[in-house]
Amino acid sequence: MSIASEITRISTNIADAYEACEAKGALMPAAARRKSAALYDTVLSIPSRAEAPKKAINIYDYDGTRLLSVDTPAELAQVDQSDIAPYHKGLRFGGFNHTIEEISSCYRKYGRCDVGVIYTTEDGNGGHPTRLYLSLPNSVNLSPTLFLQISDGSLTVDWGDGSAPDVICESGSSYVNITQGHTYAVAGDYVISLLFSGEGGYILGQGATATTVLGDYELIYASYLIKAEIGAYCALNTNAFRQHKSLRDVVITEGLTSLPRSAFQACYSLRCLILPNGISAVGTAALSTLYSLSSVSLPPSLTEIQTSAFAASFLIDMILPDGLVTIGGSAFSNVSGLTFIALPDSVTSIGASAFNGCSNLKILDMTDYTEPSSVPALANTRALSDTALSEIWMSSAEMKAAFSASANWSSYSNIFTVK
């Protein structure tokens, strides 16, 4: 065997090994890039990576995998962040959605913190595309359509089947509705790549109707989108991914400022969502009826959780960030997996039926409130009804008295407990 062919064989083995690692969820930091002809065989013998045992501070990947758990912020500060994130083809590690200082603040208040890993997309040429991963079976028509809005620039759509990309150009600052279709020759798995250049941007979905990124949410293609990576210059419209029932993984890069109404409503397969710092609002029903959602990391920038934002989702844990101001009506209604909620003292209002129907919610921690004048407005007693509440924790006797004298809170004074 010649030297050249041996080098080729080794390079192929390394590339195949990384693909196998990615498929199994194995961590592949830069230090692991060893030129070993046996690397691929070794990787094939690696079992799927087990999650780190849960501790006070937990670092999550976009798919909900717990990458690292530590006991204190000081312990986390000693870890090189770039060693935590696994290798994902086409993604570049962008840090955490909390700073170490923000993690420390959360830890001091609540004794725990959930942190998410943030990525940026990349195409190898300096571009940061949005990617939509489709799996088209033989039983469907093979002509999906994208529904978008574009302003002041050009959008290159690569359909992922080797055909010439479509280039869509629009001038002016107003967004223009675009409907772009494509026909695939055979069934299979395809990655649609959207790359924007210009002064404006583009939005997935159209208007305030049921037109998602792949059409009316009742149409068949909503069932065949399995993953979405939101790249640069991209925003989401109302209903952008509503009822995309097979959507398992979503990567949201920095740049979004809010999740609009019903953005991911009824995405039954979505397991985790990491919101980057910069997002200030979770819109009405944006993350409702998510039956597979087990974890979500909310950034310190979040100030508003709107009506029914998480209603009927299957969350089992939730840390509300410092800086949150408003919890809308029915925001967490019927989230039966929640057993404990701690509210930061930045919250000034809790909407009607906000936690109604959280049938396993046993403890509400209000110990962050230390000033009698800061008692948050509780819209009605149904905000906490149909729960298993046995204790509402207070920071002092003075705060217990202040809550007992406040409208609607007084109905729960018999379970106020000073901690």
C-alpha cells in the first residue's frame, strides 16, 4: 500500500469515526482528533453516552442531554467550556445561555441552575444558514413548499438533493411573502439550507394565519420535519412550527428576541429547548402542548411569559430567571409534572389561572420577596387552584403578613410557611 493511499484510508476512517460519534451522541473535543487507522473500529464499540448524574448546576445540550453536572459555580468556573460541548456537524459552540455570574446569582437564590449550550450554524465558508431536516417517505408526494417572508437582500435555498439552488431577491425594507416549492426525485432524508445576504432578513412562516414554514399546519409535510437549526438573519413568525409533530430537535442561535405566538405549539416530539440570552418574551401558547418536553433553559433576558405559553406541556422542572416580570394567564396551566416553583422577586404580576391544574405542584417558593411592598399581584385564586399545594414559603413573618393581607393571596394564608 502506498503512502498516499494509506493517508487517504486514515483520513476516511477519521471522518467516518466522527460521523459515528455524532450519531451516538459521544463527546468529541478537538483534542480527540487523533490520526489512528483503528479509530473507526474503536468508535463503533462505544456505547451511547450516558448522561451525567444530576447535581445543583446542570449543563444541557439542545436535545436535552445533560452534558455536565457540578455542585457549585466555582467548580463550573474551573472547567473549559469548549470541552463540555459535543461535536455536532455544521454547528459551532457559542458558549452558555448564562454567564458564570448569572449562574452564581441563580445558585445563591435557589441552590440550583439549569444552563443550556448555545451554537451558531456554519457552512464552512463563513455563512450561518438555517437548516431544515426533512425525512420524506415513499408514501408522500415529494414536492414540499417553503413559506417565508424576505426583506432587502437575497436568500439562497439549497434543497439538499444536488440540484441548483434557488436564489430569491427582494429590495426594500418591507417584508414580502415568498412561496417557494421544489420536487424531489426520490424519497429520502434531505437538508434544506437557507443562507441570507443583505441588509434585511427573512422570517419562517407567513402572517398570523396557520401558514407555517411548510404550509398550513394540517398539511402532510408538517409531519416530516425532524430537526431545525435557526441561523443568522432569521426570525420566526406566528405559528412558524405549529403542529410539526415529528420535530425532535431545535437549535436556536443568538439573534432572536422573542418566541412568537404558537411558534412551537403541539410539536409533540420536541424534547428540549435552549433559549439564548436576548430573548425577552415567550409568546402566547408558544410552547404549549409539548408532550415530550422534559427540560427548557430560560435565559436571564426573559421578562415576559405570555398567556398559555407552557400550558399542558410535560415539563417536570422549571427555573424562572431573575428579571422575569410578568407571568400571563394560564401560562403553566395543566403542567402536571411540576412539583416545585420558585418565583424571583422581579415578578410583579401572576395572571388568571397561571398555575391552575398543575396537579402535582406542592411547593411555591416566594422567599426571594423580602419587601412588603413587593408582593406580586395575583389575578385570581384560580391562579393556584387544582394543585397539590401544601406550602407557600415566605422569607419572614413580616412577608407572611404582607401576603396574607393581599388580594387573592389571603386565600392561601393557611399554608404560608416561613423558611
